[in-house]
Amino acid sequence: MTFLQHARRRARRSAWIVWATGCGVYFLAVLHRSSLGVAGPEAVERLHITSAQLGIFVMLQLGVYAVMQIPSGLAIDRWGPRRVLLVATLVLGVAQTTFAFATTYPVALGARALLGVGDAAVYISCLRLAAQWFPATRYAGLTMITGMVGMAGNLAATVPLTIALQTYGWTRTFAVTGITSLLYAVLLLRPAVAAPYREVHLPGPEDALGDARTPRAAWRSVLGQVLESWRGGERGHGARLGFWTHQATMASGTVLAMVWGYPYLTEGLGYPDARAAAELSLFVVATLAFSLVIGPVAGRWRGSRMPLAIAVCAAILLAWLVLLGWPGGRPPELVVTLAFVVIATGGPASQIGFHLARDYTPQTRISTATGLVNAGGFLGAMVGAVTVGLVLDARSGGATPDLDDYRWALATVVAIAAVSTLAMVASLLRLRGRALARVAAGEPVVVPVVAHWWDLDALRPHVRVEDEEPPAP
């Protein structure tokens, strides 16, 4: 048996261990990310800050996470997911440990920003491991399971973390979680073996990122790699379509779950705290339940992905219109619950964006493409969260917002979802047009397509002039 054959056999035996180790980092990352959700009152008291300053923690974390997606993807493509996960785990541990001992607002804010930097690279590293270490047929299922591991981290940051805070206090609770990440990094130090399903790549001009001799050349190489991932190649622009799909499906639900859902329910609709918390808990449960349905469907039938994404986007927009356009603005509790459940479908459906990046991008750039896709949803969520706050401040004049204020403010989220959905459909039509042109030329395509009446405009830019019939004399 040759050395290469031995390495491949060993790699296949280690695939589940490698991927599971990465998912462990993701569990800790989501635990750290969500830990402030139940520690808000303690943070206000410990750091002597206002509620508005507390909200800046969330905005900063979302912003840093979104901005770091592309640099994280480039780093993974350049140095590999396991090295990046090692650095990310150490950064997360340092950030959470610093947060544990922070007694001033600037130090705590800096720790959360550093946490966003480490967090940004974790999920797309796990997806890269799934793409490199497993056959393509398992990618969708592994993406779904990775998301569920993150949900487990989210759940660990609720009741268990609350009990820990009440029992052991702020410093010991956050110090233990931070040190856990630092110790977990040891698992990522084991020597790597060859990933059995990665593509063989020969260095070429496009690899100038590692060979650039000047900072300017390096930045030009980085920008070129990002633009190349955005434009796509002969397979199509899967990253661009994934970007808009991720944003259209995920952004509004993220704004609702992470920032403005609770205030809308309590201050706008007048729900008791327990009732509002129950609605948000149901949102998480619905997200998990729909993941078990949407994930397998999108993974098994490629042709169903975009129709499913469009259906989810339409359902989400309809739910928002019912929620905000109900006569008097105060829908029955059952209607509110159903609307929240429908909006929760966006999280599982957003995984379709990662499938598109996986299918249409060479593995040498897949992490950059995945970072672009992931940035779509979080950029939309960040813009939506900030816009809602600005509209609430403008309408309420500093007083407690009422129901009408929340209706107008949340309408901006609906507008973002609508624009993203239109951009998704336009990008899909162009991708279908390119696929139809390849089919006509007898070339292979990622997903088989059949021309319909709505494809005529999309196909026209890809028809060569010499193929058109000459005008009649």
C-alpha cells in the first residue's frame, strides 16, 4: 500500500472526528455569542450602562461578524479550515475571558468586538470541513446538523447559563466558558491528514495572495479573488445568488429574534414578559423543526432549492404584512404566533445559500464564496436592526415607543426583505439563462433546467450574435 493510499484510508476514518471537532468549536462560539442575552441585567448593573448602551453590544457583534465574513473566507481558502479554527478558538477564549473580568464599558465592548472576529470564521470553517472531508451528497445533511449544533449552543446560553450566573456569578461563569475554549484548542493541534474529497489544485496566477511581494499587490489579489467569487465562473454565479437568498430568507427573522421581537411584543402589543419569552422560545423550536424538513429536501433534490426559497420568502413577506397590516395593528395572539412560526422558516431556508456556494464554486474558493453568502444575511440583519432603532427614536422622540411606532419601524425590515427577494429572483433568472445557454451548447450544468416563458429575457444576453437568424430581406 502506497503512502498516498494509506493517508486517504486514514482520512476517511478520521472524517467524522475532524468535522465533529469543528462543530465543537461552533457550539462554543454560539454559546459565547448568545451569552449576553440572559446576562443583560447583570451587565447593566456591573458596567453601569444604560439599556441603549447594552443594545450596542448586539449591533457591534453583528457588524463585526458580517464584515469579517469575507476576510475569514479568504483566510480559510489560503491556510485551511483547521488552522483558522485553531486561531478562532483561541480568539474566542481570550475574548470571553476578558469579558469575564471587564469592569468598564469600553473593555467589555472591545471584548465583544473581538468575540465577533473569532466567531466569524467558525461556521464557514465547519462548512469547508464538510465540503472537503465528505462526498457532495452528504453536504446538505451536514450543513443541517452543523446548524443544529449551533442551536444547541444557543439553548445552552439560556437556562443553563442563567443558573450558572445565579449560582457562581458573572466572573466565574464567563471565565469558565472562556477557558473552556482555550483548552478546546488542544484538540485542533493534532497533525492534519489529506482531506479525501478536496479538489487537486495546482498553484497559478490566481494564487497571488500568498505570493504577492507588496501590500498593494496583496490587496489587489484579495479584491480580485472576492470579485471572482462574486461573479462566478463557468458553473454560474452561485455565491451571488446565495448572498441574496441568505439575506432574503434570514435577515428579517434575525432582527426579530435577536433584537426587536421582545420589545415589539412587550412594549408594542403589551404582552407580559413570560408570554413574550414564550413566543421567542417557540420561534427557536420552530426553527429547529423546519430544519429537519427543509434541510433534507434541499439536500436531496437540487432542483427544489430555489422554488423552496422563493416560497419561503413569499410566506415570510405575507406573514409580516399580516402582522403589521392587521386592522388596528393588534392581531390576535394566535395570528401573532403563526406569523412568528412562518418567519422562523427563514433560518433553515437560508442554508440553501450555502448549497449554492458549494455547487457552483471550485473548492479552492469555496470558503470565500461561503463567506460572501453568510455576509448577506447578517448585513441585512444589521441594517434592519439599526434602521428599526432609528425609526423608533425618530417617531417616539425619546419616549417609550407605542404600537404604531413599532409598525412603522418594522416595516423597514419588510422593505429590506422585499428588495432582497427581488434581487434573488433577478440573480436566479440570470443563472438559469447561463445554464440554458450551456445546455443548448451541449455543455454540462450543475442543475438540469427546462426553459419556461419567464426565462426568455434571462436567456437573451447569453445568445451569441452569430447564432441569431439574419433578418428577413
